[in-house]
Amino acid sequence: MNIKMLAMGAITLAIMTGSALAGSTSALDDPAKMSPFFTDAGMKTLKSEADFKTAWAAMKPDEQKAVLKDCGDTTINKAHADFCAMAKMMGG
């Protein structure tokens, strides 16, 4: 009986952990949303300020808010520092 309870507990924990990790993705990690801001497929080189501004204006307001929210997270910001600096300049 105890082994059965331990196994069920382990399965429940694994499911909960997987759900938590799946929910922690950033808008900044979505290539479809982010590719308009970069000159290369690897998304390493930002476009010019004018082109960045055009891509930013093409985003929906709720997408802009999500990006700015993610840029406010220090962990996410470290991985996307240049992009976040430009986004903050565009979005306030």
C-alpha cells in the first residue's frame, strides 16, 4: 500500500512540475513573434531602430504588454538585454 501511495505521489509531482515548466515560457522565446525584429534567422542581430519601430507598431497592444512584462523579469532580460532595451524605448 505504501509503495502504491509513493508511486502516485511521484506521478502527481511529475505532472505538476511539467505543467509549471510549460507555463513559464516567455513571449520573447516565440520565433514567430520575434523574427521581425532581427536581421538573421538565428535572431542575434537586431534590425535598425527604424525597422524595429515598424515591427513594434505592427504588434498588437497585448503582445507589446507581454513583451514589456517579460523584459521586466531580470532572468528573462539577461537573455534578451539588447532587445529589451530597444523594446522599452519603444513602449515606454
